[in-house]
Amino acid sequence: MAKKQSQPKQRFSRKVRRSMILDSAADMIATDGTSGLSMEAIGQKAEVSKALMYRYFDSLIDLLRELLDRELKALRRQQFEVAEKATTFEELVRNVTRVYLLNIEERGMVIERLQAYPNISNAPDPTYFRRGQAVEYFANLVAKSFDLPIEDAAAYTDISFGLPASAGEYLLRSGMSRQRVEDITVAMIIGSLTGMKYDISIRSQKLKR
């Protein structure tokens, strides 16, 4: 009986192989957390030898930092994409909030667990990634759309950035539906702007004598 020939191992480009390793690490973190992570364990899942792992990443910390950077970049890119498509302020807030909560629901534990891993990140939550750029973008929209001073719009935007992070944390531990958490978060963000706009108009209202 002829001996069955083994299939040649498929070759991947360096870029594709790195991505496969990062995907394997993300799957492990999402399922089991970070306690059992090692270069060898990740390599086994990605079908890459331990020696070869070190040709792609200098260390486990280097790998996890790149994974966190990738996850956060993808999240922020998605938020900007849906923001560009919005035609109303409610749609803007809802779209950006939905992207954040969907990410938390589907991959959020990866980001949160990576940020809690020693020597990976000092940021308290994903909203701090490229926050200055994001605040400037959204603050300009708010200032122009609602005729607010840019400094007030920037303060509102920066402060409101904390709401989705709190909403994501609540989503993970409460069991409430994502849609309901989204509705509440959007109402809070819009309500705070409505209150601020009304307060400013009242304070500057000229007295009639």
C-alpha cells in the first residue's frame, strides 16, 4: 500500500503570519483571559514554533502591545467612518456609541484585559486612544452645529467621551441588552448638550425692563 504523502505546509507572507499570530492571541484572551499567555502557547494556537515566534515579536509584551494598538486603531477608525456618514446630531451620537458598544460586546474583553496587563497600557479605557484628535473633530462639529464657543464644545465633547466607556462596562456586567444601553447612553449625551445649550442661552438672556 502506497504511503500517504503529507500535504506541504502552506506558506504565508510575514504580514499575514503576524496577523494570524495576533488573531490567535486575541482569541485566547477573549476566551481565557491573559493569565495563561505565553509566546509558546500563542504559537501553538497559531501553528508557529516558539523559535519562529521570536522572529515576528521580540517578546510577549511586544506582541500584546501591538495587538492592543491594532484593536484600538480599528475601533477609532470605525467610529470616524460612521461619524462621517451621519446627517443629524442624534445619528452621529448613536452611530459612534453603537460602534463602541458593539466592539465592547464582541471584542471588548480583549481590549479591557490587555489594558489591565502589566506594562501594556496606562490608558484607563479605550476612549483615550487618540483622544485629542477625536475631541477636536467632534468639538468642531458641535460648535458649528449648535453655535457654541469652541472651548465649551471641546469641554462638552471631552467630558462626554467618558459616557460610552461607563456604558460599555455596564453592558458587560449588567446583562441589559446592548440596544437598551445604547438608547440610555445616547439620551444622556444629547440631554447634557441640550441642558448646556439652554443654560448658556438663559444666562446670556437680556433682561426686559
